[in-house]
Amino acid sequence: MIINIKGFFVSLLSRLVYLGSGATALVSSAGAWAQEAPKGAGGQEPVRVQGATVYGTAIDAAAEGRESYKVTVTKGAMRTDTPLVDVPQAVSIVTVKQIEDQAANSIGDAIRYVPGVFSAQGEGNRETLVFRGNSTTGDFFVDGLRDDVQTYRDLYNIERLEIYKGPNAMIFGRGGIGGLANRVTKVAGWDTVREFRLEGGSFNHKRAQFDLGTALSNAAAVRLTGVYQDSDSYRDGVNYNRWGFNPTASFRIGTGTTVTVGYEHFQDDRIADRGVPARPGASATNVGSPLDTPRDQFFGDPVGSPTYTNTDAGTLYIEHRFSDAVTLRNRTRYADYDKLYRNVFPGAVSAAGTSVTISAYDNATKRRNLINQTDLNAEFSTGPITHTLLVGAELGRQETENFRREGFFPTSATDTVGTSSITVPIAASNIRRPDLIYRPAATSGNNAGVLKVAAGYVQDQIALSPMFKVILGVRYEYLNTKVTDRRPAMFVPASQQREFDVTDNLWSPRAGLIFKPAENASIYAAYSRTYLPRGGDQFTSLSVSNQNLDPEKYQNYEIGAKWDINPGFNVTAAVFRLDRSNVLALSDPNNAASPTIPIGRQRTEGVELSAQGSITDQLSIVGAYTYSDAKFRDTVSGTVRAGNQLTNVPKHSGSIWTRFNPGAGVGGAIGVIRQGRRFAGTDNIVAMPGYTRVDAAAFYDVSENLSLQLNVENVFNQRYFLYANSNNNITPGSPTAFKAGLTARF
């Protein structure tokens, strides 16, 4: 049930006060013996980073990301203040500077220059990322806390986007099967921020965003970020409308204690566009391709395909530094999501290639997440060996309701039943059917689920010497998933089970060995493991057939190297193998009626290379290359055979973005993106051709406080396909598009 705004605030306040009171009490009781640490310039509390005391690390990291494409230190990877060169894992950070230079407004835009991660279509109503061959709609986080409803996210209020490759359960919990995306948000600090940005461009693109922050006193500061966007698309009948605001306030309480509270409302409304269908091939050696239609041609009913998501979220963050070496952090997030999408979309193309099948359905989702996370960091020595210890716990409750209805097309003015699909000419694929009838069918999902999480984790970063470090960690996670099948009795036999109650006890280890030939370079080897319970990444997929099956298991083996060539520029390399097991497969692949059992396996092996940062004061680069061999190791059905490639994953991909500032406030940038051939479905009978796309940008500082920017996407008007959801849902890429921006800072 949708909560009203008053009810939301009452519930939010009561939950945050209750969960925060325990952490506040702990902080207060510790204050009697906490040592007063020396403060740096501006009153920042000191932070210990690998044995050295530095001041204002969080502020400096944010400032670094505003001025550069490189970030040096992050808390997210280890939940400690750790330089990225000392993290035994492939991590890519997209800074706010890079986001602004590339005029990226979504996660899909921002990851174009990140190795090892790709986008999938997500049926035009949600972000879907593909990490090392594994697609996910749930591995999204904000400030380290799960933000997993199926929707689109904006970048207006973030300092940086962190991309972690490989399983990440030790730090982030179940899932994170091939990687995850974590948004680090802008919060109130004691620096003055006044920034406004306006954009306009092709296809009636209009966008405005602002960032305002100030100190009220030495003990209090506030900040407000906001965005509004109203844009059409190169696709006929498609538009996007989104708006949001995010106020935060920070308070210094006593010695070493900081409290930050925040609230975000964000709404995304758009047309669900599922692209174009394809003419399938006969086999893996006779592969089909997407229809060669005009790039703006819509298949289905755009007016009848709306999707919206409303998000209301409140956060409470408490940090207390007992000393230079001991820190306690507690973070709570309560979020309420309300989503509805409806789509009238294409299916199979006729054998003659002249007509296409059109179907429809809608789906409503309501979710409430309450997550509390506590981390204790401590640095100490045992003889010559130093330790950076993390001990933490996470408690969570996620409630979800899903309700789906199928669309039926009336065949006459008096038809009240309709047919489940229609066939229309390809030349007249953009239709208008306001008479569609939506009602549940036997296969339509209607369920309510509750997931309870209780987790504990411990990790030690052990410095055996200046040259050798060992990372050992393990997370235990108790997951209790309850799902109720609420379909009408007419669709469910009286004897069929309707209540599902499954408990998973998961142990997720992490181990790494780091060799540092120099302080600014490292070579590492790492292992990590995670699980995906049978409830899936949206945790409501339990059924009679899968409730007793073991979770899917993901194991990652990785060797890599990192080198900060200079303070502003680094290069990284990683070689990995990610194994997925317990994949559901037909017990007899040649018999579609045979039961499914967890015997399937997948493997992704690859190489990821990246370069990021400023080579000189005038030249900055972001470069990436990925080789991915992602395939099924077993036959799981009659069409998905051993050796088939996973979807939306090119074997070779690369990108480079280069910005040059010759001086006098003038700058320019060129970006090149190359992706090889990708398959649209796991049967590998339809492929999207490889493509090369060139982007460009120009920058001009009118004054110290005012700058102009022009971005051009697809400079040479290359025809290509972005990504797919299936063989018949493939999205064409945009023609040449322009976006002009004006940024004012005071």
C-alpha cells in the first residue's frame, strides 16, 4: 500500500531515532575515555591511512574528484580509509569531474569508459548492468547501503560512482555476483558550495540542477542538491521526465563525533522503450541480426507504455573517532519505493519478414527497505606487524509487493475478452491501442515478500612489512525469505503451496596478498566468493520448484597490478576467472518437460586494463580495455548449449576519453568507444554487430565563476545497437546529438 507523505515522515523519524539511539548511546558512553586527537587546518578530524595521519581525508577525496579523473583513497572497497593501490581488487571510480565533462546523467552513461562492465536493456524500465558476464538489476548501492529496486538512478547528488568488479559479499552482502555500483552522495560539509548547471540540446533535452551548501556554525552545516529534467528522445514517442531533491545536514557533537541526516525524494517518469525485433538465424553459425529500420521507429504503443518510480529515502549517519586509530561508524537508511510500468512491445518477426507480433503487460512494485550498518575500525600493532581491523554488523528488513497483469487486445468494439497478442506490419509498427484490457492470467505474478537480514563480518589488513600485506576477511549472513503467492484461487490448485519460508546461512570469505615493490605500486592476488539465494536479486522468486535448492555460488580468482605513475595518474591491470555454479538446468536438455536441477555452470575469464587521471596539467585521460570470454560450461536447455556466449558481453571492448586544456580557459575532448559483436539472447541466434563510436566536447571558461560546455555524441552518425533484453528487444543507438551546458559557481 502506498504510504502518504505524513505517514512516511512519521515512520521515517521513528525508525531513524530508534535505530540511531543505540549508536548514539554507544558514542556517548565512549566519550568519557576517548582521547582528543589533534586537528588539522580548518578543524578537520585526523584520519589514519596506512599508518600515516592525514587531515580532512573525506573532504580532500571529494575535492580530488571535482578537479581530476582520479581518486586516491576510498572507504567503500575495504570499509576502511585505504588507498586504492592497496586494494586487492579491480575498482573503477568515475569522479564527478568525469561525469560533468562527459555530460553523463545516468549510471549507463557513466560506465561507458569503465572496463569489465556493460549495460543491458532492462525492458526500458530499469537499469541493468552486466559485470564480468553476469547481469543484475539489484546490485546497486548508495553510500554502501543496498538500493536495489528495479529503476533508473540520476547522478545529480553524487561525489563519485564506484564500480567494484568480482563478487563483493564480504563487504556488501549477498549478490554482487560479478560486481556492483555504489553511489557516494554529496553531504553537508563546512565548505561553501554554490553551483548551478543548465543543459539543453537535441531532442528537446532540458535539464537543470543545483548544489548549495554552507556552514551555519562551527558545529552545523547544511546542503541541498536538486535536479529537473524534461527530454524527448531520438525514438518516436519516447520521453523522459525526472526530478528530485536531497537536503542534508551535518553536526559536530563534542570531540570527534559527526552526525549527518538526509532525505531524498526522486521521481523518474519515462516511456518504456523495448527497441526493435530481429530476424533470427537458424543456428550459431547462421546468426540473425536486428531489423534495419529507421532509428526512431517505435515497435508497440509508446503512449500505452508509461513507467514511473517514486523514491523517498531518509538516512542517518553517525561517526565517532575515539582516537587516531579507532573509529565507529553507524549508518541507517529507510527507503520507500513505488513503481509501475506498462509496456506494449514487439515479439517475433514473421517468417516472411513483413510483420511482427505485439504483446503487452504491466507490473506494479512497492518496496520498503530498512537497513542499519555498523563498522568498527581499529589500527594496532603486534610487534613489527601492523593491523587495520574491521568488525561490523548489518541488520535489514525488506518488504516487497509485486502485481502483474497481462494485456489483451479486443478484436471488435464489443469484445470484452481480447486476444493475448496481435500482428502488425513492420512498416506500421507504432500503434495506438487505448482499448487494451489488463487483467491477471494464471502465470501473472502476484506476491508479497519479506527478507530479513542479519550479518556479521570481520576483516584484517595485515602489513607484514612495507612490501607485503595480507587481507583476510569473512562475512556470515543469515537470510530469511518469506514469500506469499497471492494469485486468485481460480489460478492455483487448492493443494498447491502458497507460503514459502526459506533460510540461508551464507559464509562469504575474501583473501588477498599484496606485494608492493614501491609505495605507489602493487601486485596482488585475490579470491572472493558470494551467493545468490533462490529468491533472486529481487528476492521474491521463490516457488514450489526452487525453494529447496541451494543458492547459486560465484567464485572469483584474480591477479592484478596497480601503479600510480604520478600523484594524479594511475594504470591498472587485472586477469580474472569468475565461476558460477548451481545454475538451473533441465535434467534432460532434450526434453523441455524434464525437471530443472542446479547442475549448470558458467565461466567468465578475462583481462581488464585501465588508465585514469592527469598526465600533465593540460592532458587528462580515461582509458579502458576488456577481453571477456563469458560462456556456458554445460548445456542447460535445448537451445542453450555448452559453449554458448553470455548476452550483452563483447569479447573485445575498449574506450578512451582524452581532454586537452591548451590554456586561456579553453579545452577540448575526444572520446572513442569500441565494442565487439554481442549476442542478444543465450541461444546465440541473434547478434548485435560490433561498432565504433566517436564523441567530442568543447569547454570554455568565460570567467572564474562561469563556464560553457558543448558535448557531441556519435560525431560521425554511426549506426549501431546499444544493448538487448532478448532477441526481439534490441535498442538502436542514437544518431548524432548535441548537448550544451552552462555552469555557474559563486
